[in-house]
Amino acid sequence: MSKIIAVTGGTGAQGGGVANIMLKTPGWKVRVITRNADGEKAKALVAQGAEVVQADFNDEDSLVKAFEGVHAIFAVTNFWEALFTGNTQQQAGEIEEEQSMKLARAATKTSTLEHYIWSTLPGAKNMTDGKIEVPHLDYKANVDARIKSELPQLANKTTYLFFGYYPSNMAFFPFLKPIEVPGTGKWIQILPTPSTATIPITGDMTITPGTWVRQILANGSKTFGKYAIVASEILTFGELLEIWSQVSGREGAYLETTLDDFAKVWGVAGAEMGAQLKFGEVITDWGTNYPGLISKEDLGITEDDAPGAKKALEALKSFL
Ligand SMILES: NC(=O)c1ccc[n+]([C@@H]2O[C@H](COP(=O)([O-])OP(=O)(O)OC[C@H]3O[C@@H](n4cnc5c(N)ncnc54)[C@H](OP(=O)(O)O)[C@@H]3O)[C@@H](O)[C@H]2O)c1
């Protein structure tokens, strides 16, 4: 009999990538959790063979019901939605932490659960001795600590995932999308970090999230309590822009700005993203402080299974 994985965020980038691959993985059925089971994305997932169940991260009881009978849960929360709807960076973090704990507590009430996969990020505040705060990282890291201290039974079957930077940010996030400079034939990417700064890249978001989840489930208890980075490669921002230029056929120019100026243009979202980039300048290895990180190779993930930034941007060419 097939096992069931509940995929939160299945109508979005991470969960969508998980659902895509798990729907093709023998032995597994996919249950997507969404607030809008009648929406177009939900209908498309049903057409691909998924079950779709309505629940809300703000409503723990709805999550308990949605998780009934599942063997695995992929849990992801969306910091940016709270930020883009009028909250401060800290408030958005608090909302995300609260939602994440509701997900985790609902998971503990799922008697059939064998594996919990939590999409978190490295804690910037902890890793920089309080010098750099990045709420969309720090509040997720708080949740890791709370799962370990408040829900030890769940911690015993949890694998923690750090997602790298999505190449699709260059297509869909206004402040990360290169901008045309009228009359020059050039497109500039303005970021508050040097072009030589590095970042792990998730690669093709329709594939890599599911590849990691499939392999984590296949490796089972070996991955309990461990962290893994969903990344096809590590690139500099300059290299990423070069790939964008090759794929789009446009000449890209990289312009470094200050965090203050970036935030002046893009508001709280710019301040938040810029803070992450400052963190990345200080901590280049996300595995620092996370001993026992499971590598791509440990999980049995090959290059073919993890298409990188070039393939990701080629698939998104019409959105660049
Ligand atoms: N962009 C990057 O490079 C990057 C890198 C690493 C990590 N991240 C992290 O990724 C997270 C966002 O994930 P994503 O990029 O997959 O987001 P996304 O594409 O914007 O999708 C968000 C998903 O979350 C679901 N969702 C949001 N609020 C919900 C609620 N209250 N109840 C139920 N479902 C809810 C949405 O479902 P419905 O709308 O269908 O209900 C949707 O499926 C953020 O926290 C961010 O920090 C981003």
C-alpha cells in the first residue's frame, strides 16, 4: 500500500517542487494542503493525481485534520506573505514562528507520522553573535530549537532543510529581477552585496525540492535530526547574472549598492533581503554551526537529479 506525504505550500515554489516529484515517486501518494482547494493551482494538482485538502497554518485544528493518516509531512511557511501585508520584519517573523509551531504541534498529533521534513534556514543572529539579524532566517531557526526542546518526539523523526537562493527570484521577485536601463541596451542588477559574494543556489525549483525530499524519505532514519542544504551549486551573484545574460540574450551589468540605499528603494522587503546578503558575506558556509550536514552525495543525488541555475532560467525564459 502506498504511503501518503502531506505537502504544505504545494501551490507554491517549494511545495510545488516537492509535489511534482513525489507524484512520480512509486510507493507515495501526495496530499497537498492549501487555503484554497477550489483554486486553479489546486485543480491542476488534482489533475496530476494529488489529493487536495483545505487547511490554514493559523488554524492548528485544520492542520491536525489535514494530516490525518499521513506518513510524511513537508512543512514550509511563508515569511514574505506576512511582510508584504503590512507587518514589520519582526512581526512577520513572529507570525511565521507561530504558524510553524502550529504545523509542528499538529504533526505530533498525527499517529501515523514516520518522517517530518521542515524547511528552515540557518540562524543569522546566532551565527553572527547577534551582529546581524535576519528575521526570515532567525525565526525559522527559533522553530528548530523549539521542536528540539518542546517536541522531542517529533525532533526524533525530523529532517531540517535549508533551501538555497532560487534562480526564479530573478524572474518573479521585483527587487531581485534585473531592470532595463532605457537607451543603453543594458539591464542592471542592483544588490547590496559584492558581485563576488557567494550563495547556495537551489537550481530548478520544479525539481530540486522534490529530489531532496524523495531522497531524504528513501534514506529514512539515517536523516533524522540532520540538516541538508537544497542546492545544485554555489555561485557568486556575478556568475548568476552572467547565466541570466546567456539565457535571456540581454547584457547584464552588476551594480553594488548599500543596504541603506537598497532599503530606501524597496522598503522593508529590501531591508530584509539586504540583511540576508550581509549575513552571507560573513557566513559563506551555511553548514557552520550545523555539524553532520548531509550532502547531496550522502543522499544519492546526481547532477541529472539536480538541474542548476542555467536549466532553471532556461525553463523560465519567457518570464525573464
Ligand atoms: N526565494 C528564495 O530564494 C528562498 C530561499 C530559501 C527559503 N525561502 C523561504 O521560502 C518560504 C516561502 O516558500 P515558497 O517560496 O515556496 O513560497 P510561495 O511560492 O510564495 O508559496 C507559498 C505557499 O505557502 C502556502 N501558505 C502560505 N500561507 C499559508 C497559510 N496561512 N495556510 C496554508 N498555506 C499557506 C501557500 O498556499 P495557498 O496560498 O495555496 O494557501 C503557498 O502554497 C519563505 O518563508 C522564504 O523565507 C525562499
